[in-house]
Amino acid sequence: MFEGHDEIVERIARHLKQPVPMDPTLERRVMEAIAALPAPRAGGPGALVALGRWLATPRRVPLPPLAGVAAAGIAALLLLRPGVRPEPRAEPAAFQFLLLAPRAQSVSLVG
């Protein structure tokens, strides 16, 4: 179906196997941030309550203005799609099936 498909996959795989340069201080900074977190209290809220609080906490998610325009455009396309409304179902109609095959040994109708 796609010519050169294997070659493209191999090129992508080679690229993904390349080592990624990492900041040598990353692990130390992450571990310091974890150590700075408050320790869980014994008998404190359960995991479900803590998850609920975390989900309910407002957060700032910086997005470029273009992302808002794109989201509004997608929503408009989904809500205002012309010609994608369900058509009313028609009542079943009776019809006659006629096959002209005088030399046929057998006939099957499917559907």
C-alpha cells in the first residue's frame, strides 16, 4: 500500500533510539523537590479524599491564544456540521425482486 513504508519506520526507529541529553542536575533537583514536600500524616485523609482535593484545586495552564481559537473552531465544527443530521426513518416499503436468468440452475438472494 505504501512504498518505502519499512524504510520510514526504520528511520523513525533509529531516531528514537538515539540517546537523549539530560541535565546532570535533574535527578538531584527532583529529589530535593520531593524531599521538600510535606510528609503524609498518619490517620490523615484517605487516598480518595486526597485525589478529590487535588482534582478540585484550580491550576493555571498556559496556552497560546491560537489554542483557544483552534478549540473554538473544532467545537463549532462538531456542533454545526451541515448535513450530518439523522434522517427520519422511512417506513418499510414492499417491492418485487425480478431476475431474468432463464438458464440459471440456482439463484440465491442475500440481504
